[in-house]
Amino acid sequence: MAKLRKRKPKYSLYTSNNSAWRKYQRKLKQKTAKKKALGRLPVYVLVLCICAVLIKAGFYLLEQGPGRAGTQSPSEDTQIEKIGFSGLKQIIDPQDFINLKEPVIHKQIKGLGYGFHTSLDPKLQKSIIAMMDRRWSRHIGIVVMEPQTGRILAMASYNKNGHEDKNPCLSAAIPAASLFKIVSAAAAIETCGFDPDTQLSYNGRKYTLYRSQLEKKENKYTNHVTLEKAFAESVNPAFGKIGMHYLGKTILEKYAASFGFNRKIDFSLPLETSIARISDKSYNWAEIACGFNDTTLISPLHAAMMAAAIVNRGQMMKPFIIERVSAEDQLVYKNKTEEFDSPIAPETARKLRVLMNSSVVSGTASGSFRGGKSRTILENFDVGGKTGSINNNAEHIKFDWFAGYAEHKKTSGKIAVSILIAHEKYIGTRAPEYFRKIVYQYFQNNIKTAGSS
């Protein structure tokens, strides 16, 4: 019995061999699986790359928003960086502002939708563009400004001979002519104690400037006028003598600079610098003071600023035509009202208003304010201004200026206006006539009590 127990099972060898064989088969399968896995590795990598690309594309489309694939635009939560005044000038196209008829300019810039909200009065702007007499004019430049803020209410222009891309309102290529008498009169009032009743004398004709007319002499042919009348009638020898004998180079330079000549005026559009070059020769002082020269240059926009300073108690505001800018409905720029300079004291401004009012009522601009309708304007408004004219004989052009203001007597609403016309062979609508029409048009739209024209 014991011998039978010690005998090994019949299938023990087979069982042992079968276990080894199974281990061998398992190892073989593992090696085969590893080889297959290694063979599939490139496929796995490719699938992962495709998934990564798809995920990235999905996020990109989400950022773009529905229906806007291919257009770079921030999400609602993204804040667009604000821009300063220098940044504003870099993204503005000046040609967009030539005879602009709508108050807002919409443009795409670097994939963003911008809205430039201007200061223009649409009704006034359109009416001025419509009233421009292009038939006999080489150039026209008209600027209307709100004196107390510097806001540009209208800026309309015309350029003949294929120069539509140029804006005469911003060009300082035209002689200022007698507009400079505003500067000379202000200097005489503040530094020499002149007032509207100060007596002046001159010999010869009003609109010439010979050296003999500047001598300090009086005879039976001498004419006597007040400063007010000399200004209103634009008497050149009277102002020439003021420049030569009372003001001189230093004072003329000082007041020219305070009124903005020879200085950069920051504006969002490319505004040329007005020039007043004064030599050491006394006769040149006379030429500069009365405007009898072609070297003192001014732009219509700057001329409007000068008129605005007179009606704004001597305070000259920095001009602006862009009130605010939005990008994708986010505010990125807002204008700040700023003072440019205070060239004269309030009392000086008051005296200058007397001179400028006489220019309209009884002086060189009075011809445009005759008749019943014009009298209605004079009854409702305190108006004043200065005319200026000079010829360019080489090009057969007569430059015609008016810079002035209007203040409603009841509401105190006010505007400053400058008009430049370059007449050709025939004289069309004169600058003071434009002024009268603009005054009526603006206040008709904004003040119901304004008179009719």
C-alpha cells in the first residue's frame, strides 16, 4: 500500500511540461503585443496631433463668435486698449473730414470696427456745403467754431483744378492781410493805452502804404480818425504808423505768438502753422501791423480761433473736431476741453468787440448787412468781425477774408466764423455775405427766436 502511495502520477511529466508550455505561450503573446503596440505608435501620435489641432481650432472659433470666422475681434469680456491724442492722430485719415456730411465716421482698422464721433453740426455743415459759390472761386475755406469750448461746428472747403484731397481750412499758405490788424489793435490797447476813441492821423489814401505816409507830420491834407474808425475802414497808413512808432518788433512778435502765430496748434488733423516773420526794419513793422504784405500767413481754422478769443473774453480754446472714438462699441478716446492761450485781458477783448462791431455796422463789411433782413440780424445779434483782402497778381487771384463772431442778445449763444475765398476773374459771393448767411442758418436751427435772412 505504501509502495502504491510513493508512485508518481501517470500524467505528472505531462502536467509539468504543459505548465512550461503555457508560460512560453504567454511570453510569446506579450512579445507579439509589444511589437503590435510599437507598430501602432505612429498612428497614435497622428491621432493625438489631429485632436490637438481640432481643439485649438475650436477655441479659435469660439473667440471669433458666430458668423465671424476670419475676422479678428475681441470677446465681450476683452478690454480694448484706450488711445491718447497722439494715437488718435495716427489712425485718422484727414481726407475723411473733407466736406463730411455725417456726424460719425465708421471704419475698419486692423480688424476692429471704429466709430469716430465728430463735433460737427450736421445741418449747419450741409447748408454751408450747399451755399458755397464754386463758379468763380479757386479755393474756399469756411470754419465755424464754438468759442467757449473750441468745438468745430462746421468745416467746409472747395478746391478747384483737381486738388480735392487738399483741405484749404487747414492750410496756412494764404496771406492774413488785414486780419492781422486784430493783433496790432490788441497790442496797442494793452501796451500803449489805446481805446476805441484814441485819435490817429494819416496822409494819403486808406489802402496804400508808402513810406511818406508813415512820417510823423501833419498838414492841411492830414486825415484824423479814431482807432475804431481806422479799424472799421481798415486804414493801412494809420495802422502802419502804430506798428512803426508805437509797437516795434518785440511787441509785435510777442502778440503774434500769443495769438498763435509761429506756434504749433495741436489738432487731430494736420493743421499748418501760421507764420508772422518780422524783420529789424521799421518799415516792415508798419507792413506787418497793417497786414500790407504777403509773408504773414494764416489758416482759416486759426483765424476762427482768433475771432473766438475776442467773443470769449480773451480766452483762446484748443480746437477739436473729434469728441470721442469707439472700437467695437468700447470707448477708447474722449476729448478734453483745453485752453490754448489767453492772449488778451477781458477788458481788451471788450474794446476789440467795439472795433469789430463797427467793421460790420459801418465799415468794410457793412455792404453785406444792408436791407431789412440784415437789419433783423443786427437787432437780434451782437456781431463783429474783420475783413481782409490781398491780390495775387501772378495767378490773377483776389483773396477775400472775413473772421468774426455772433452772439445772440437774449440767449448768449455764440459762434466764431472764418471765411476765405480765392476769387478768380470775377468776384462771386464775398466772405462777409457767407458770414451773414451762416449766422442766420446756425441760429435758425438752434434758437427759435433768431431773426430771418
